[in-house]
Amino acid sequence: MNKIVKIVLVVLGVLSAILWYQLPGRDVPASEAVGSAAMNFMFIITYILLGIAVAVSLVFTIKSLFANPKSLKKTLMVIGGFVLVVIFSYVLASGTDVSIEEMANRGIATSETTIRRIGTGLNMFFLLVLIAVVAMALGAFKKMTNK
């Protein structure tokens, strides 16, 4: 198995080097460079390698989770907490923070759903930062009081 992986990596490396030298030069306009076959194949190789990396990491993560029931329970609790943060952030987002008409006047097509999703993302960020700061402060307080 190890030899097969090494052979595949060498083949992909050689193929990538060949495609690298076939990439368009600096003097080629961007509109033509985007349609370059070498560039498209480089992106395809990148997507394939990224997909393989994600699949392998997920398989080994799931395998190790089911091997240890305590870690599975902790992971499910963390995922549940994150889902609660997402739901709470979505409830806090109003979707009316920005005037849709003003955005349309500036040439930005948007909807109330898009604005609510952006608000949800911002609320999630702020809540997670708050949770992190509180967790660090509690950890420091515990450490100070234990001595």
C-alpha cells in the first residue's frame, strides 16, 4: 500500500511539473489565461488531492471516535453545543439591519434572507469569542485559586 501511494504521488508530481511549465505567461490576458487547459488540469488535481485528504481524515477521525465511547460522547456534546449557538445566533439575527433598497441602489442585489444569514454569522462569531474569553478567564481563575 505504501509503495502504491508513493508511485501515485510521484506521478502526480511529474504531471504537475509538466502542467506548471505549460501555464500561460505574464503577457497573456487574464481572460485567455483562465481558459488554459493546463490551469484547469492543475485545479482538477488540486480538487482530487483535497478530496482525498478530507476523506482520509474523516475516515480516521470517525474510526477513532467509535473506538472510544467517551470521546464520542464528548464530541456529540460539543456538536450539540455548537448547534445551540447556531440556533441562538439565528434567532438573534433580525434580517432588517440593512435597508434592501439602499443596497439595491448601490448595485448590490440582496434579500432579507441573505442579511439574516450574515447577521447569524456575525452573532456566531461574537458568541464564540465570548465563550472563549469566559473559558480562558475561568481557567485562569481556577489556576489562581488552586495554588
